[in-house]
Amino acid sequence: MKANETKIETPDTGKMVNGSPTYLTRDPDDIVTIASLLKILGVLLFALVLSGCVNMFLIFRKADRIVVDKSSGRVVELNNRDYGSTETVSITPDVPTSTDKKYLVKEFLTALYEVEQTTREAQVNKLLRMLDPDLSMAMANRLKQNGVLAAEKTESVNSSWELQDLSVDESDPYILRAIGTRKIRRKAQLKCKFLLKDSPTTPIRNDNNLRTGFTILRFRVEPVNGKTISPLSLIGDAEETSSAIQPGSETTGGK
């Protein structure tokens, strides 16, 4: 019996066909075809796995950065290789600066005190996203309980805000002080103090913090008396929280 032949025994082993046993023979070409198809299938599976690995690598790989100074035509960086700097372009690590801090506080005060009824809801949502999560929840609850926004809408309040001075505290770079004027039906000068913190979210610069890399941890606003100016302190104790996050009551003071 040949190697590619299979012997099949009939149910009645005693029976013979023309006096000899029965054999089932496979066509040799059929065997060659099956072996070739299995090899091709193995190659296709290998190519599919390799393609998947390459795609995953390209998806998670950090994109190459190419920087060209258009004013001079010089290549500053190519494929993440630094080629130096030009007179107008330089590449440094992204570190939030005092300019970012001032921009965050400036936009927060504008959203808080510049009231336009057609955009008031969007402005309130914007300022809440700038705050630290705990302070954001506390301020949202306080605004709802005191009915400040509802009163503004009922009375059709519109006000303007003019920032007069904004500076970073010399003793603590995360404390900012601001003075500005809010005009409603009467003029009120306000003095503000902010305590910032580095953004805890990833990425550090995002739409919530206006891509500054900071969030507002604490803040306090007081009217400025025409004769005396009381010292300003940040929100520290629990009993101070309720009074420190009431923009409605704070802005009506003064002259």
C-alpha cells in the first residue's frame, strides 16, 4: 500500500470485491493544493498581525514636530531634533507663567461681573469650570440657594466690568490681587484676591482653564470703602466660605 492511500475496511470484513480488499486513494495533486493553500493562509495571517501591530504603533506614537520660521525660512526643529533658534522663534518646555495666571483671573472676573442676559448662562458655566472642583460645587450651590441668577434675570440686570489693576503677590506667586469697577445702577469699586493652583487634570492646558495651566483654588471679593480699605484675606475657614462666594451681595456695596 502506498503512503497516500488509505485502507477502508467494509462492515463485513469477510467480503471481498473480486477477491481483493477495497482501497480509497487521494489524488496527489489534491494534497499539494491543500498544502499550498495552508502556506498562503499562514502568510496572510502573519501579514495581518504585522499590519495590526504597525497600525497600533502609529496610533500611539508621538507625532513628529516640524517647526519652520517663515520670516527667515530656517528650520528650527525637524523630526523632534532641535536645530537651534532664530531671531523670532525659540522652542522651550511648556511652563505656565504669570501671564497665564493673569489671563485666567481676568477672564474669571469678566465672566462674573460683566452681565449680559443673553449670554449670562454661558458665562456662569464658563467661570464655574475655571474653579477648583470643590469650590465650583460650593459656588454653584450658593448661587442657586441665594437666587442671585434668578434675581438678575427677573430685574433684567446688565452690568459692565472694568479691570483697573491686576498683580501677582510678591510673597506667593500663586496669589493674585485685582482691583476693578463694576457698573450696575450705581458704581461700585471692588477689590479681589485669588489663590491659584496648578491644574490637576490632564492635559494641564485645557478648555476649562482657558489653556492657562491653572485653576482657581480660592478667591474673595470686597467693596473698597472710599475712606478706608480693610485688609483682604483669602477663603480659609468654613464659616468664611458662604460670605466669600456671594457675588451678588459683594457687588452691591460701595458707592
